[in-house]
Amino acid sequence: MKYIILGTAGHIDHGKSSLVKALTGTDPDRLKDEKERGITLDLGFASLDLANGNRLGIVDVPGHEGLIKNMLAGVGGMDIVMLVIAADEGIMPQTREHLAICDLLQVKKGLIALTKMDMVDKDWLALVTDEVRETVKGTFLEKSPLIPVSSKTGENLPLLVQELIKLSAEVTPKSSNGILRLPIDRVFTMKGFGTVITGTLLSGTISVEQEVEVLPKGIRTKVRGLQSHNQASPRAIAGQRTAVNLQAVEKDQLSRGDTIVGPGFFKPTKTLDAKLNLLAQAPRGLKTGSRVRFYNSTQEAIGRITILGTKELAPGEEAFVQFRLEQPVIIQHGDRYILRFYSPMETLGGGVVLNPHTRRHRPATMQASLKDLGVLEKGALPDKLGLLVFGNGLAGMEEAEAIGSIAADKQEIVAALAAAAQKKTIQRIDNLYVHATHLSALENKISSLVKHFHHENPLKPGLDKEELKGMLRMRINQKVLNNAIESMVKKKQIEADGSKLRAPGFKPAGGKINDEVKNRIVEAIKKGGTQPPVREEFPALFSISDKDAKDLLRLLADEGRTIRINDSLHLDKDVVETIRTDLKKHLEEKKEITMAEFRDLAKTSRKFAVPLMEYFDSQKLTQRIGDKRMLRG
Ligand SMILES: Nc1nc2c(ncn2[C@@H]2O[C@H](COP(=O)(O)OP(=O)(O)OP(=O)(O)O)[C@@H](O)[C@H]2O)c(=O)[nH]1
Ligand SMILES: [Mg+2]
């Protein structure tokens, strides 16, 4: 059995709801106001089982020109559109507008019902038929069946159903292999159940007990119960009209426009790139900066448009555009959308979303951006994914995010990622995908930063990884950085010693002159015994800079040739050992030592005695009790 969504479209009062009722027995006008006023205000629903086993979920839309917003909320999931035209009135403004909307959304199939045939004679019917055929030329309905019917007398209804059976057989149903995506069109409370939402399951499946996320609000919850086509069911699949009872969510927390999704795949977005086609019949063109309304499935967002590569677009023209929206939307590459002017609310056009998470395109690189958008529009899936991964830079893209960014089956996306990795366009690092261009730029950058560091700090052993990360000044995933370093080490482009990176073969303070200075310093410290020259004296003693004195002393301590007591004081190894032995002996005999006693024992000055004593504290030989030291227990 295929689950297919059939929707109505057409001008007000042309008989859409009457036809749904005549076909299904269900009056889609469910609101009190609708019944009293005889017009449809909001979406209505019914279902019809066809003789070939396929089940139609029916969405009935309002025809009123002021209610296009509600019509748009219903049209998103339609597989087949039934354009309803009253035979007595013929083509009217919303006949054209609804037709244009369905055409822009690329609804797969359709048919035309010429209703109220009981009200006109044969000649009139023939004229109206001609007019309709003329109007649908060049649209998705050009070759569709056209059936005159009467909901009043029932004439030709069986014929209409026959056509629906044929169309349903031709429709490729929505894919249950995608990720769960269920745009909410209604929210209500049911006694004994709590909050229930309804919507058309656009892709994937949903099951009782399943964890779900409501976006963009970011509510995590669980499915308590499910109904599809008014029957309780443990699971619903793509293409079904679905009612979901959600756990622990209040009715007021949810509204039309929210989307129920599988957790972890979608990130709400406010900036997106798209292809836009302005309708030839659009009442105005668009300029960059215009305020517009963006519609996709049940979502509406207000925002501004930037027309890329040009500043203005006239009716009938097309371009790549960027939307900056004021409200976040849940959207994928490949989603169709409708665009209306902010005020007055006129339908201007629509198109397809190309990059759901984009950034501002700079004029200097506009040609490259336009070329990329061309690939996102018409390229092969691995190339499209390559571009989306590229956009994430060195932060990388997780597989789940890649799956969530494109409206295609999961397996297809996973296979395309593998294909792009095979071609080495992108690289997989743990659970992340990163574009190869960014990785090679990163390696070049690391190389030059390390070289520059050596140049500036010839006495330091190398550039610390943490310091390098800071110098890169970009959003970078730690795994990506580690991977780049590892790969460079493997290729012998750099050497790593602990956390320090250096150019291959680099030795700090190598070279004859430095070695000589180092030896002289070691010598001077040794000769100084317990009262050696301190760092501050080195520049004058050895004709070196302050910084070199610091770096050289660090280096000598690292090499184990001297012992670093503090920034200023460095001692010979043997000297420290002698003091340590004497101190230990003293403490074992006398249990304690004062600072003055220690100064005499170490044969040094008060100035050095304090840091030296603290050094032994830090070495955990001694501990301070009051103003004395004891052995540490
Ligand atoms: N004689 C006749 N009247 C019809 C037929 N179909 C609908 N009507 C009448 O036309 C009026 C409008 O019908 P609806 O079905 O409410 O029209 P609609 O297209 O749903 O209108 P909106 O939803 O408000 O856009 C009602 O009074 C119906 O009784 C038909 O086949 N023959
Ligand atoms: Mg109606």
C-alpha cells in the first residue's frame, strides 16, 4: 500500500471542500466558523482508500485570497494536487495563484476538476475547458486529466476516482529511508491524552516510545501514542497523515511551523542560499535588501533577501539569492519554498534551497560563490556534500549533520560521503568530515608558523601545540589539529617532542656561538657555588639580551645541565645535591631548622636562602611549620 497526499487548490467558493466531502463522506470544514460562514478558513483533512490499495490522505485548503498563508501550510506535503475550478466562473485570481504556487513547489502530479458542471450547459463547459487548458500550458498540469464533475448530483465522480487511482499508481511515495521530519500543522489537547499534534510525515518513520526533538524550540520529548489516518498504530511511515501524542509537553509550547525531527540531525538556521524564480505574473520585482516572507511546509519566516551577482530581479527572472531570516527554520538542501512580499503580501515566486547553513558572500569572491551554487543546484551528490563540508571549515561536519543538511535518503548520503572521501575531496577524521583544501592549507600554515617561531625564538626547543592553536585564530576542531600534526610528522614535515613542535632537524641554540655562551654560563654557575650570578646579571656578563638570558637558562635546565630554583636563580647540580644531603642530615638529627640556620648550612645569603628553601618544599623534601622547616612525613 502506498501512502499519498492529495491536496485541493483553487479559488474561493469553487467547490473544493464540497468535492472532498462528496468523495470521502468527511466534511473537511471542521471549525464552527467555517460551517456558519460556508468558507474554509484553515486546513481540513480527510482520507480515501482507493481500489488499487493505495491510501490518499487529503488536505483541503482555503481559497480566500487573504488566507494564502494557511494554504501554504498545507501544500508542502502534497504528492497530487486537485485544482478545483468552478465551471460557471472559470479561471479566477486564486486559481492562477494556487496553480503558480504548486508549480513552483514542483508538486509531482495533478488533475483538474471542473466543478459545478450541473450549473452550466455543454457549450459553456467546452469554452471553459478551452480556457483552462490554455491557462495550464507550461505548468505541471499541462497534460493532466481534466474532469467536469458535480458534487451536487454526483455526476462523473466515479470517473474522477478512476483518474486518482491511475495517478496514485504513478506517484513515487515519500521515502521512509530519510530521517524523521514531521512539520506540525495542528496542535490541540485531547482529554486523557494531553498534547497532540498532527502533520504530514514528510520523510522517515516515527514510532511509539521514540525520542524526538521539536525544533526550532529545542524541546526533547517522547512519543506517547500515534495515530495515522485516525487509527492507533505503533508506527507511522513517510506519506501518512499522522497524529502524535507527545509526552510532557504543554499545548502552549507548540505551534504550527514547529517540526518534529529525529534528534541530532537538524540545526535551525537563519541564513540560507537558494535559487529563486520570480513568477512572470509577479506584481513586482525584487531588490537586494527587500523584506520578504519565506514559506516552507508549515513554516513562515520574515527576512531580507540578497540577490547574488546582481542587485535587482524583474518578474520572470531567476537568480541565486541569500535569505537572512528573523526566525530560525528547519530546512534542507533540496527543499522547495515560496516567497511572498512582506507588505502587501503578494506571491512573488519560489525555488529550491541550496545551502541551509551559509554565510555572507563577499563581493570579491562572488564569482566563486556563484559557481559553487551552480554545483549545489545541479551537481552530483558527492560534489554537493563536498561543498557543504567545505563551508564548515576546520570545525568539520559530523555525519549526522551531513545527513540532516540534504533532503535525500540516509544510505545515499553515507555512500556519497564515502565517494567524496575516496576521491580525497574530503577526509574523514574520526566522526568528522573535513574538506581537503582546508587540511592542506592548515598544514602549510603550521609549517610556516613553526618556522617563524624558530626564527623569533632560536633558543626555544619548539612551538607548543596549545600556543599554535591560539596562533591559528580560527574555529578548529582539536581532533582535526591533532590529525594534521600527526600526518605532518609522518611525512617528516615537522618533528614533535612532547607538546613541542619543531622544524625537522632543528636544535635550539645550536651553532658554535651559542654552544660557547652556554658553556660559559654553566661554568660561571658552577664556579659561583652557592652564590652564583643571577639571570639579571647575564646580559652584562655574557653580552646577550635579556630574552636570550631567559631562554638559555630554560634550555640549560631542560637539558639538565643546571638546576632552576626560580626565574632568577640557577645552581649547579652538584651544589644542590650537597645542600640537599646536608639539609636532610640536619633534619634527621635536629628535627627542625630555622631560616638563619639553613642560610648558614647552605653557606649562602639570605636572599638565596628563601627561594632555595622553597625549592626543597616544592621538591617535597621539607615542609613549613610556623617559621621552621621539618622533614616532610
Ligand atoms: N450546484 C453546485 N454547487 C456546488 C458544487 N460544489 C460546491 N457547490 C456549492 O458552492 C459553494 C462553495 O462550495 P465550497 O465547497 O465551500 O467551496 P470551497 O472551494 O471549498 O470554498 P473555500 O474553501 O472557501 O475556498 C457551496 O455553497 C456549495 O454548496 C457543485 O458541484 N454544484
Ligand atoms: Mg473549502
